[in-house]
Amino acid sequence: MIKIGIFGYGNLARGVEAAIKKNDDLELVAVFTRRDASSVKINTKGVNVYNAKDVLLFKDKIDVMILCGGSATDLPEQTPELVKAFNVVDSFDTHARIYEHYQAVDKNGKANSHVGIISTGWDPGMFSLNRGVMEAILPDGKTYTFWGKGVSQGHSDAIRRIKGVVDARQYTIPVDSALASVRNGENPVLSTRQKHTRECFVVAEDGADKARIEREIKTMPNYFDEYDTTVHFISLEELKKNHNGIPHGGFVIRSGETSNGVKHVIEYNLKLDSNPEFTGSILAAYARAAYRIANRRDFGCKTVLDISASDISRYTTEELLKHTL
């Protein structure tokens, strides 16, 4: 059994918890929170919740720590720090800062003989892997990524961290005309703004400066500043009634030629009822890989581009060759 710890307990952590129950070689042994541990109720019987400050007491009791904090402020600090004591997996999703994050985790992982697997959601993550494969197969072509329509956990979290915001949901929405053009193999040149729009539903504190909140959202670097963004201020009751789910999905499409006039289109798509549960399933699979890679003493930072499908699978090589290949 691979002993798993969860650091942070919100929607994503509950998704990880659900995934662990589906994998008979994974065992949840502890959950860590910055909140009052006694106030946090988890969905796994017999597993205790501890304060985050006590995490190092479990240094030799956990094989892989799955980090479920936000990418805006949590993971840039937590992953490089915790990889000093544990093998770790995170879902860091700020694309513009991945290499910087990689370097910090790689340095501390190698110095402390641990493995850190970063950015293991579905984008970055599964979409990244498919982009890499598609581009290798069709070197002469263009790759397009569309997200949504769905709720972005990272972007919603970034809005919630703005002063005066009680809660928020952010929907990423593909532009239909752009998606149709790509699927037709037209290889359009599209700016970031031409591919997606962003729609935000925000609950503000009583008396909060809504104009300031809207301005901070629309100008937020790496999140909203390059998109046409609409902000709606609504009540908490309306948010809970109409925006309680966390669906998502998207498409990676590669259109290219293998010789003059011989065209091909590859498409990978996801339709997710629950963004955090699907992302949690990815994190759990890559926790298995972290354990195996650490046992091979191949320390440092890894991404989905470095890791084989067999390392994340619960099946043996023989089973994979007979039933999957």
C-alpha cells in the first residue's frame, strides 16, 4: 500500500479522497489543514485531521503528500518547502510560472532525495501530454487548446483572494466560431482573446468597493488581463443555487500535414461533471508514479512529460501488454 497524505482540505482534496477509495493500492493516512483541525470533517472513516504545522511529524509515515492548495499563493511556497520532507504531487496551473516553479521544486527535491511531480491536473497535465504527443506526430501543423465551458478552480480561487470577495465562480467559455474554424482544419491565427471569454459571478462583502474588485479581476496578470471578461455581482444565495456545481472540460486539437495537401486533425476532449474529482483522480495516479520513481532514486522535479503511462497505472507491465497495448 502506498501511504498518502493530503495537505489542504477543500474541493480538490475531497476529489483526491474520492480517487484514493477507487485505487486499492493507495491508502489515506492523514489530512492536514491550516484551519482548526477539529472543525474539519472528512469523508474517510478512521483517518485523522491534523494542523498543517504538525506535518513534519509525519515525515517517515507518508510515502507521498498530495498538495491541494491554490496556485496563486499556496503552491509556490508549499511545494518547494514540503518536497524537502516528502515526495509530493501538486496541480500548479499558472502556465507562465511553471518553469520557475519547476526549478524551485527540482532544487529542493534533489537536495533532499525526494520526488516532486508538479502541474498534474488536466491542463496543465493531460492536455500538456496530448499536446506533446500530437506535435511529435504532426510536426508540420498548429496546436489549439480550448477550455470550457466550465468552472476554473484556479481562477475562482484567485478571485476569492481579492479583498472584499466572499465567494466566486469563474467560467471559461470557448468562442464557437474559433473552435469551428480549427476543427475544419483552417489553421486560423487566433489571439488569446479570440479563443475564449471569461465570465465571473462574484459575491462581495457588504459595503465592498465593487468597482475596485471588478478592476482587480479584469487586470489580474496571468489570469484575466488577456481576455474579454464579464463580472456579475450576485448574492450568496444565488451563487449556491445556480453555480453550485464544478463542471469543466475542453479540447486539444492539432491540425497538420504529412505531405503537401494531405491533412490530418487530432482531437482530445474532456467533458467533466466535476473538475475537482477528475483532477483529484489525476493527482492520485501521479502519486503512484512519485512513489515508484522515488524507489528508483530518480529524485528531483518531474512533470507528465517525463513520466511513462506504466508508472501511473495500477496494472503490471504484463497486464498492460496483454490488455492495454
